[in-house]
Amino acid sequence: MVETGLEGLSAEVERDLKGYNEAFVQANRDDDPSLMRLWMRLPLMRFGNGSVAEVATPQAVDAMYGRMVDGLKGTGYVRSVLSDFHVDVLNPTTALVRCHAVRERADGSVIEAFEAAYLMARAEDRWQVACLISRR
């Protein structure tokens, strides 16, 4: 694959990870974790702090993101901002993305900030999250 192709794929991956992030913000706003389904490549793997979990069904996606939505209730959460993207396109259908994430209140104060990592897989119409990797 030529370098220009990789750069184009990197831009697509970043764009779609930002779409995933926008869906997360909307899922919180609407209290509707099912909005995350379009952005997930099932089965999804989640690695975090010594645990490994497989999320294999749309209902399990809803439950996982439902816990995240519930965890932000009462905090004043209004948005997440992703930045400092490092996209490593591994092949035409797989990419590893590392980025910085900040969850904020309406006044811009920080609820939490952390480093995030995602394994992205190319679907027919978008890149989807295939693996969430905790970097906290």
C-alpha cells in the first residue's frame, strides 16, 4: 500500500472515531445507550485494569454503555473531547488509535481526563470500535 493510501485511511479512522465520540455524547444527552450500536464491531473486546470482557450482542453493548451513561449522571457531563490522535493503520481494515480524552461540564471544567486506545475495524460504511483498551 502506498503512503498516501495510509494517510487517507488514517484520516477516515480518526473521522469515524470522532463520530463514535459524538454518539457517546448524544447517548448521554438522550439517555439512550443503543446509539452506540452503529459504532461497535461485534464481538467487541474490552481490556481494562486486569479484566478482559467480550461484548457479543447489541443488548450487551446497550448494557455496557448504559453503565457508562449512568456513571456520568449527576456530574454535569455535557461533552467528551478527543485529541492528540495517533493512528497506526495495521492493514486496510484494521487500525490502532491512541488519543487523549476529556469529559467536561458545560462550563469547561473537567470531570475526568484519560488516555484512550481503540482497535478499529473497517465495516462496509465506516470504521467501528472492535476493542476498547483502558490506559488509566
